[in-house]
Amino acid sequence: MRLQNVLLRCLLCFVVSPGLVFASEHPQKKTSVKNLILMIGDGMGPQQMGLLTTYARQAPNSQYKDRKTALEQAMDEGIIGLIRTSPPGVLVTDSAAAATQLASGMAAGAEMVGIDASGNRVETILEKAQSADKAVGLVTDTRLTHGTPAAFATHRPHRSEENAIATDLVASDIDVLLGGGLRNWIPQQSGKKSSAAETEIRHLIGDAYAFSSKRKDNRNLLLEARLDGYQLVFDRDALSRVKSGKVLGLFGNEAMSDAITCRTSGDACREPTLAEMTGKALQLLSEGENGFFLMVEAGQIDWACHNNDTGSLLAEMLRMDRALQVILDWMQDREDTLLVVTADHETGGFGFSYSGSNLPTPQILPGAAFKDRTHQPDFNFGRPATLDRLQRQKEGYFSIFRKFDALEKDEQTPTRLASMINQAMDFRITEDQAEKILRRGPNPLYAKDHRYLGDKESPRVNDYADFYVFGDNVRMNLLARAVAAEQNVVWATGTHTSTPVIAVAVGPEHASQPYGTMMHATDLGKQMQSTLLGR
């Protein structure tokens, strides 16, 4: 009884004493936000970021002049961290495993989407956001069924299962889906002229672009999506007319056009830009009261780097930066949103380098130290005008070789290839160099029935051949070597590297602070879930 009285008196003192403060008067510090935007530059290591900022600051005809890139603005405003990307048991990641780690916060196995390293399905930040009644969206300039977007919403043993991934996306009830890759959504028969399926698809997409199917069945996922309440759009004008509701936008049969093609096509390009898709996604997703999760992928940075195509890389970085500017403008004066800008991995081992060719001429300097002598560096450290020449590139390497391969066999000559390359960019090659690019020999990596190494012959690479694995695409890597000295550019590989990537977190301080450290991609994934969902 005495103990009960003591406890009662203590309780009364706690309730009535003016000097005591209830826990509710000192709530825990808020760490979550209403909205989270994740922007992934696929293959965008620190070097690729450096190319963008070097162009912006040093190119004589820079598009930026007296303003900063959006990437620099984000770094100025935000918190910067460093991310290790390797999955367990290996040193280098592919995009599917890398995206799965970011999406789920769980260690992933090579080439799996939405599955952990043990082979189990993992719940992603997008799916958890849906469970929390938040709106969700995926935007990419590649295919919606490609490894990175797929990993946020689907669960498949291998990233190549794009037909199944498209089927899963239809069932995912994602509010905004914008990208390319129609070929995995339409019936197998739609590629046959005058067939009922072909007529049906043409009726749906109009004359937006040519199409063919990769499916092995005759399911029309477009009609299924429309029955599920999606508005279907296939070009820029149609997307601009969407004002609310769910939307599925497919703006190319394969991936969307590369950045150089979009730039040189001008008004003839009917695709929305990555910036326009991002702006529309923000408009639609922000209508809800409960917040949203949005993933935006600048996916063709990776492809330019696989091809060792520096001009295309610069164009893709500029495209990404324009989309990032849209996000930063939308976030202006908001305190309820966190933006994370990062990469899944680095591709290609890109860098400018100094060389012993094209040596500089002597210069007279006004300083006293050079009163009686000229200044002549021992090496060629690269000229800023090179940046403008890269930006002026008229066609990407992939497009050049696609057109070359479409020629009649007797027209596929070194002379013709050199002419096509020299028309496309300022860095010219000779017929002898073109002949070396076209040389073929026994494939040292031949593996029967392998998806990429199954050809008995391949382009001839004289060193580090093990790291150039994508068949005839290796000709692009050889082209990069042919123009390397004039560009002052070196590439280490045709595949990915383990270089840590940068993460930039922009938003309220309580939400962005935890990102300012070195962490693994899985930790970044967990932190984003905690920031958005408070768990």
C-alpha cells in the first residue's frame, strides 16, 4: 500500500507540476519528407560529372556562359556523399543489380531485377511508397523494361526478360510510366503488314513512329493498360495534353532517341525531352495529398560510355542536366521534398589525359619570370576548344554504325566508313584507320550460345580484349581509339568499373544530412526509404 501511495503521488506531481514537460511538447526531430525524387545518371561516375562541368566552365562557346549547371547548383545547395556500388561476392556491378540495391536497400545478384543475392523477391521503395498511399512514377530515356526502371517495380531472375517485365509493369498500378520500348508491349503479330494486330496498334499510336514486336505471344498490353485506367500517349503533343490521372507514355519502339539525334532533329523530333517528361511527372504526381516517389533515369549516359563516344556522352550529360534543372525549379521554396542525384555505377573509365602528340607551340607570357624566354610545356594538356568540337558532333557512334551496317555489303568499305564518320564530327579519321576499325578475326572470348560472345569472329582489339565484350559494337571502341589523340580522351574499358559514384542530396537539412558520408548503395537505398517513409 505504501508503494502504491508513493507511485500515485509521483504521478500526480508529474501531471500538475508546471515545471514538468510532457513528451508531446518535445516531439522527436522530424527526419522524413513527403516526396522523394531519385535521379539516376546511369553510368555517371565523377569523371562524367567532370566532363559536364568542364564543358560549362571552359568551352569557349559554352551553353552556360555566366550560369552554373543544374548539377553544380545541386551540389552547392545539397549534401554530397560517396557511394560504393559492388554487389556481394563480386567487384563490379551491372545496372540491374545496381538499381535493385538502390531500390530495395538489399544486396543483389548480377543481372537480377527486384531480387536479392539469395534469389528472393525484395520489396522496393516504390512498392513501399504505394503501400503508404503515395503516388509513384518511373521516367527513363531508355526502355521502361530496361534494367534500371524494371528493378523498382518488377521481380525477375534476369534483366533480359523484358516481355515479362512489361507484363508486370501493367499490373503494377504505377501512376506515371514514361519512356521507350513499345516493342515489348504489343502483340507478336503486329509486325505483320495488314494484319489485324498491326492495324490495331497503328490505330492506337497513329504515325508517331514505326513499330515491331519482340513479344512471343499476342497479348496487347496497351489495351490492358487502358482497361486499367491508363491514358496512352506516344508523342510530345499527346503528353502535353495530359492534365491528371494515370499515364503510360511509350515514345519509341526501342529506346528513345539519343540526345544528339534529338538536338539535330529540332522540331521534327516528336518525342518529349527528358526534361519535359520529368516536368509532366512532377505535375501529375504532386496532385495527391500523400506525397510521391519518382525515379528519373538519364539512361543513355551509360550507352555512350559503353561505346566510348565522348561527344555523345557530353550530349547525354547536357540532357540530364536540363531535366535536373526542371526538378530544382519545381523544388524552389519547398520544404517537403528530398532530391537524390546519383549513379548506379561508372561506365568506361572516361577521362581527359595529356599526351605527346600535337605538342603546343611556344607562347610569350607577360610575366617577369618569362621576360627572356617563351613558355612551351613538354606535353599537350588539351585545348578548351576541344569541348566545343565535342559538342558539335552531329551523330552518335551507334547511329553511324547502324547506318553503315544497313548499306549493301559491297558498299561497306573503309572509304565509306571514313566518309560517314568525318561528316558526323570534327575529329577526322583516315581510310587506314577505318580499315583497322573494320578488321575482324577469331573471337578470343568465343562462348557457344552466349548472348554476347557467341560469334566466332569479332572486331580485332589488340590489348585488354577481355573488356570489350559487345560484339560488333566494339567497332565503336576502336573508333574512340582512332580519335583519342585529337580529343585528348582516354577510355579504360567498354564495360563498367567499380569507381565509387557521387550522391547529392538536396532538400531540408534534417532530411539531407544523413547522405553526407561514404556508404554502400544498399545503405543509400535504406536511407531513402527511411527519409520517405520514416522507417
